[in-house]
Amino acid sequence: MARILDGKAVNQAILEELKPRIQRLSQERRRPGLAVILVGNNPASEIYVGSKVRTCSELGMLSEELRLPDTITTAELLAHLDTLNRRDDIDGILVQMPLPRQVDSRAVLLAIRPDKDVDGFHPFNVGQLVANAPAPRACTPAGVMELLRRSGIDPAGQEAVIVGRSDIVGKPMALLLLHAHATVTICHSKTKDLPAVCRRADILVAAIGRTAMLTADYIKPGAVVIDVGMNRITGRAEAERISRGAPAKLAAFEKHGSVLVGDVHPGDMAELASAYTPVPGGVGPLTIAMLMANTVQSAELRLA
């Protein structure tokens, strides 16, 4: 029977380990501080930001939420970032994506000081990742690596296949696994015979943003499957399709009128994998845990 990799449990373990570090900083210097910028009124973004701010409060960290109108210009947003960059009580800055069309997202990314870039997206920090040098790591891939480590899954010598090449997940995930001595393949929309490539994987990471796209044809029996996808299903026909072998999904749909599904078919994943991350409750909680860890580490380095 496949082992479920419980992201919620690992999240709690990481947060518990952060508490004495936060307490020590608070007693000796000051609380670690995280500023989160939310532009506009995107409901999903509001949920994510609320969760991050709430976790900061629970840990005893300073959290500052800056809500800005969706009419903001690039120059106006950069001015807010300049203020946060110069504040001594702010150790981490996070700009919730996506931004409105008129805002230059790359200019915003470059404007955040690398030592306060707790998302790990600044080109300087990406370069440090490539060189395997210390710097904040992208939160979701870093969370996946923590989950593997704490679950006793060693990537060394394993063949890892990543489906998705985004700057946020796919590329940093590949580099982290490479540094952990896995043999890494990155797949994307132009990959020939994608199912065959995926079936080579001892560790399969799905981060392509397509609901239950990876079915049994993509999974080698006994593989570790990490499903980064988060897709909300609201149509009954689609819910029935993805509920084959996963009746709990259909029951959740019947109860709520919608259900969250990853990029891997949940029934096929449970049947074929040796271990896998559920959706929800797998990778998602780890992203916030690593954001907190990056902020605490930033504070420790800045206050040393």
C-alpha cells in the first residue's frame, strides 16, 4: 500500500523548530519581520496572503500586510518596495503574484533586496542556487526537499523527472534535486513521448498546472510521486473522471460542489506509487513553512 507523504505534519514540525529561534531573536534583538504586498482583490491571492500573515502571528513574528489598488503603477509599487527595503524591522518581502497587467513584474522582482527576497526569485538568489551557495531558496521546491528528507527518501542515485519548467517550481526543483545527486530530466509541452519519459522516474514531480493530466501511463510502479498541482474542479463530469479509484474525491465534490485535484490522477497515483503527496495536504503546507524558515534565516543573518 502506498505511503501518504503528509505535508501538514512536516509543516508543523518545521514551524515548531522555528519557534525557539524566533523566541531567541525576540529576546536578544527583535522579532523577525515579514512584509506581504497584495495588489488588487484576487480571491485566491487573498487566501494565500491571509494564511501567511496568520502563520506569522502564530509564530510570534512581525507581519505587515500592504494592500494596494489594482490601478497601481510600476513606479508606485517600486516606491513601496524601496521603503520596505530600507526598513530595519523587515527581514523578508513578498509580493503576491500575479500582478496587474500594467505592472512590470520583472522590475518589481529586481527591486527587492536579495537578502530580503524570501521567495528566492531574485536573479542573484537564483544564481546562488545554481552555484549551490547559501541563499533563500524558492519555497515550494525547498519544501519538497524537506518532505523527502524527513520522509527518509534520498534522491541520490535516483532518476527524477519533473513535468513543468516554471521559474517558481520546475527549474529550482531540478537544481535542488541535482544538488542532491539525482539524475534529473525536465519535461514540458514539447517533450516527445512524455508518458515514456515519466515512466523512467523513481521520483516524479508534477508541476504543469493541468488537472489529473498524469495518469497510470505516466507512473512507474513503485515511484515516489510529488504532486505540486492545485486545481479546483467544479464540473460533475470532470469530478467523475478524476474520481476513478478515488471515491473520496467524488464524495468531497458532492458535499461542497467542488473539489481540489492535483496534476496527477489521484486514483492512479495511490495505486501505483510507493509514496505520494495528496492534494490538498501535501506540498501546499510546506510552501508556507519554508517562507517562514527563509524569513527567520534572513533575520538571523541580518542581526548577527
